[in-house]
Amino acid sequence: MGELERVAFQIIAAVGEARSCYVEAIHAAKEHDFGRAQELMDKGEQEFYRGHDAHTGLIQREAGGDPIAMNLMLAHAEDQLMSAETFRAVAVELIDMCKCLPEA
């Protein structure tokens, strides 16, 4: 496996974990467990930025004159990165909405 594929897998794994944390945070908020929801959001942020940092490294490398060959694996990694970022925004809003609802 080449370096580019390794970085792509690193991005996919990290942001996949982040997205899972965001989903679990929403479930915790639905149960009015906002402390747990925040813990999961924090963990998700750490994972998201781990993937984001790997992606940024590729951008910096290319900006430094070392072109990155685009391939399907890298396209998938970028898609997963954007998906996780969107999920994060949705999770924040849903958790805030759950705070306005009475406990069941």
C-alpha cells in the first residue's frame, strides 16, 4: 500500500469514527443525557480533526510543489470528510433542539 492510500484510509477511519460519535451523541441527547452527548461530541471532534489534519497534510504537500494523484480512494476519503462535517453541524442543531423538549 502506498503512502497516499495509507493517508486516505487514515482519513476514512478517523472521520467514520467521528460520524459514529455524532450519531451516538444525538441518541444520548434524545434521552436527555446531555453530559454524555457532549462527551461524544468532544470525542467526535478529536477524531474529525485527526482526519482533517491528515487531509490538510496532503493539501500542504501539493501546495509545496509535490502533486497528489487523485484516485477513487482519495475521492472517497474527501467525501467522508465532508459527510462527517455535515453530520457534526446537524448533530449540534439536533442536540440543541432536544434541550428544548420536555423529558419523556
